Amino acid sequence: MPTFPSTAAWLLASTLAFSSCQSGAEAPVAADLNSANPAVAEQARKVQELTTQIAQQKAVIETEKNKLTAMEQQLAGSQQNLEGLKKEVQATP
């Protein structure tokens, strides 16, 4: 199955936008990542990593939904073509 360039670009843009728009309690601040307390720094790193993974997974899901929609449209068109060919064959003796 081909991957459309616009889909790949959208995936990248979505991931970057989602990651950069987070603030507050959802994303660890640089102070947490650079904390002198190793436990705080490690937990902040885990939070940041999971946040990034979730953003990437959401982008993948959206891309797959778009692919599914395109395939459904192709199927509908193919079914219409099949019906048209069958009618053409019946009309031709």
C-alpha cells in the first residue's frame, strides 16, 4: 500500500504541533528534566517520552484513518465500475 507524501508530511506536522503545544502539568518543564534529584529527573524524562509516544501514536492513527477512507472510496468506485461493465455486457449481444 503506497504512502502518500501529503500523509507523511501531515504525520510529521501533527507530531511536532502536538508536542510543542503542550504546557503546564502535562509536559515536564526543563527544570524537572535538569533536576538535581535523580528520581525527579528520571520521572520527568519518562513523562516526556510517553507524551511524545502518545502524540506519535495519535498521528499514526489519524494517518491510518485517512488511508482507510481512501481505500473505501476506491472500493466504492470499483464497485460502480463493475456494475457499469456488467450492464454494458448485458446490453451488448
